[in-house]
Amino acid sequence: MRVLLDTCVWGGAVDEVVAAGHDVIWAGAWAEDPGDEEILRRAYGEGRVLVTLDKDFGELAIVRGVPHCGIVRLVEVRARSQAAALVGILNRYGDELSRGAIVTVEPGRVRVRSGR
């Protein structure tokens, strides 16, 4: 699956998610943070699921109708646990994400808001 990790996601997660077979870009490696709308636009333009800790992306997608290719929000997931949590979510909810779902991941709980 094609994934774009937001700047707030731990950069150390990249290698583990790539090792699990995913195509990953981390926005934290960019020269500057272009802001939420641009990050979501780039993810959509490249057909990537956006992974973030930030609830603002859900608002952009749901309230403002900004198009996306799926969003995963990690809530209170420790930095060093983010990659494992994400790989599990991509494996389990990949089909839903490819249809534009928004998946919120918290310790002990996963919520899925269906897409298109």
C-alpha cells in the first residue's frame, strides 16, 4: 500500500513499514512542512493513505470535503509502537482504506468511518 506519514509520525517508523512491503514517504523528511491541506493534497495526488496523529485531517476530509485516499489517525500510540500499529491496520483495513475510510487507532480500540 502507498502511504504518506505526516510530520508528527515518528520517522523511525518508516523502515519498519517499508520492511512490511509498503511504499512509504515521510513528510518529516521534506525541507519544510507545507501544512495540513498541502500534505493531504499530496497524499491524494499520489494515491497514498495519510497517517497522522493530528485530528485536523479528519475535519478537512469530513467537514470540508477535501478528497483523500484514506486516513489513519494514531491516538496515544507511543512513538516506537507506531510502525507495528500501522502495519497491523494496513493489513486488516487496507480494503476499507483504499475506499477512503478514516481509521482511528487508540490503545485497545479501532474505529472505522467508511469512505465513498
